[in-house]
Amino acid sequence: MSESLLPDGGEEYVPFNEDHIAERLAEISDEDADARATALLAGLDDYDLDPEDAELLARLGEDYDDDADEIIPPVLAIIGRPNVGKSTLVNRILGRREAVVEDVPGVTRDRVSYQAEWAGRNFTVVDTGGWEHDAKGIHARVAEQAEIAADLADVILFVVDSRVGATATDEAVVKMLRRKKKPVLLVANKVDDQNQEADSAFLWGLGFGQPWPVSALHGRGAADLLDEVVSKLPTHSAFGGIIPRGGPRRIALIGRPNVGKSSLLNKMAGSERVVVDTLAGTTRDPVDELVVLGDEVWRFVDTAGIRRRQHMAQGSDYYASLRTQAALEKAEVAVVLLAVDEVLSEQDVRILQMTIDSGRALVLAFNKWDLMDDDRRRYLEREIETDLAHVEWAPRVNISALTGWHKDKLVPALHTALESWDKRISTGKLNTFLGELVGAHPHPLRGGKQPRILFATQVSSRPPRFVLFTTGFLDPGYRRFITRRLRETFGFEGTPIEVAMRVREKRQRSK
């Protein structure tokens, strides 16, 4: 299948003339729009479609169930000291090479968790990389990050270098894992052939039962290990659980450390806190809090990551990244807090990208706005134009977390973002819009040919996802143009949009 998501890069196509597409759409009846879409759909019979296309098109007109309960996949944590082949094992489990590299002090990881699948079971792999290797603090450092991952995990892979055997650092992790009382599989890595399996037998003494001899580099033993992993994984994450649909809308309040999340949450909750939900699966803290804001009840997810600070004394970026991803998984909308008294950082931009990648609705909250002077305001507007241009569609709210100034203005912004996130466009309206758009602004000729859009449909909401069937690849700039006009025409403020192309060739007629 030839399919590609719209890229972020590339200059957007600039039309040569104005149009009045919104007015034209208003003049076209739903019946006429549906008839046009039906004719375009019939035209697809002349093109080579794969089984996945047929399945998608067969579901047209059906209500996709966005109101079903959402199951958070179980979590597999991979723990081990540096140089035991942990990163290679992560790639082996994923079945692809990811950017899993050993970090050096001061360098922050882009990702710490990955989605994986084995034998039809989906799960999340948490990588405990990023350890600072210093002679004084290595044992405490390894144990600290391993403990954070262990608390989130449903099953743990403890990776040891079979050629070296158990070290003092390994022993420190063993003591912690025994306290957690979670399923632990001991992985004896770097067993490249049967002759080396005897080396792994010495690891029985760690007390975790049978060592699983594996060569992460060559794949030897990986299938048997993964079979054992999925047999021990629960149906859903004990940390995330099953998220029931309905009830208060779920908000993730996220941002880099010390940006004001705790102050804002305390100001919003205050004496208005109605209940603390202790049933969400963590063994350390309450995870969700119900807060009254604007005469409505909202569920702020994973507030433990905001309220607890003692675990962030070291490894703060690692801990914050784990917590941010956990919160996004449970949330429907993210409020990303940005401090206006500091220059927008790479970490701010990375957190925003995590939100977009998660498919959650987005509201930008600029904290400490009441303290900003005119000079800083001018510089901030420049930063927003350059560093936040890719989220210009997100509602902006200017607040003070410390005093609560303008906190109620979050409510209309949240409603706007969630309404866009939930929005569905009928197949008739969508194809009429694209027909009018392409008619007014045709795709530029490329090699003497002009790719056409054959048919389009919205396959889901939360976030809105669209599929375009085309006769050729649309230029990145033209695809960005389509995405922007989708937002402007249908009002997708506050939500990412996913648009995919499926390039299909005309079926050869039999002679």
C-alpha cells in the first residue's frame, strides 16, 4: 500500500487567485454533495485497490465508535546497566531500528517509550536509557531510573550481559526489583550460539528463575522471550487501566519542569476540589483529580506527575518525559504551559511535538503574562512566529498560575479544541470541498502530469483523520495548502489533523 502522512516540512503552495469556496459550499445542498461523492466513489472501480482499501470503503456511512472505552496497552520496562545491549534489544522487540542511543550527561532523550506488537498483542516498551555513567553515583543512578520505570511497568525485562555476569550495579537493581513484586524476566544477552548458553546458567543465582538466553544483535532467542512476555502481560496497563468514555473531559496539564504546572493546578483545584481518584492504578499517588472550572467538572489526569517532586531531584528530564507521555495517553486535550519570562526552549518545542504525535487536542497557556514588560512581549511574539508556527492553529490563553489570573479563560479554549477534536465532516461535504478547491487552485504540473484527487473520506475523529485516494503523489507544499484550507473552512481550531494519501493506478483493461 502506498500511503504517506502529510509532512511538516516544505514551503506551502501559494494560490495565484482568490476563491469563494466557503460561499460555494453553503450554496450546495447535502443531497447534491452526497450525489457527487457517490459518483466519485463509483469511479474508484476503475483503479487497482488493495484489500485494506476495500475494507475502508465498505465502512463508509457507518458510525465509527469514538465513544467506546479506551484500553491503555500494558507496559514492558527494559532495565539494565549501560553496555548490556539494551538498546539493541529494544530495536529487536520493535522489529525496526529506532533512534535508541546511549546518552551522555546533559543530553535529553527525544523518546523513552515505543509502541510494539507481538502475536497480536499491543504493548508499550519503556526504555530506561539515559543513565549518567560516573564512578561515584552509578549504582544510585541506575537504581533510581530503574525504579521509576518499574513503577509504571506491568512486566519487567532485566537485561544482563551473560559474558560479564552479574555486577555490583546489577545487584543494586535486583534488590529494588524484589521490592516491587512485579513479574521479572531475566534476559541473558549476548548469547550468540549454543556454546555460550552455559555462561547464562550462572545468572540463576540472582533469584529470578530461568535466565532467557538471547542475542539481541542477531535475534537468537528473541521470539521465545517475547512469547513468554505476552503470556505474562495483562490485558491493559495497571498504571493507565481502562479509560471509560463519557463523564468529565480529560485534561493533561503538561510542560517542562518548573514552568508553573503545580501552581496552576493548586490554584484551579484549591477549595473547589471535589474528589481525588485513587483507583487509577498507581501505587504511589493519586493519579487523577476532578476540578471545578467555569462551573464544570474536569478531570485532570496524572496529577501525581505534577504534585510529586522528590523523584525529580535527578533524572528530571527522564521522569518528566515518562509522565508527559503517560498523561497524554489518558487525556483528550493537553494544556501545554509555557513561561513567558524565559526564551522558548527546545524542550518546550519537543513537548508540543509529543502532544501533536499523540493526536490530542491542544491549548497553549502562556504563564506569568501579568509580569511581562513591553520589551519581552515583542521578543516573545517573534519567538511564537518562528518556534510555534507549526501550532498556530492552537488556541492561546494568557494566564498567571500563581495568582489564578485569567484561569477561567481556559474553559472556552478547551471547549473549542475539544469540539474540533470531535468533529466529523460528511463524505459529501469533504469531496465537494476538495472539488471546489482543486478546481480553483489545480495542482501544479509535474513532469507534464497533474496528479488528481479521486476520492476522500474522514476515517475517524479524535483526532480527525482523512484519507485521499490520488493518481499520484501530491507535492508537500500542496498538501500543506489542503490541510490549512481544511482548517479554515471547517474550523479545526485546537486539534491536529492527520491526512494520508493512497496513490492508486488505473486498472489495466483486459484485451
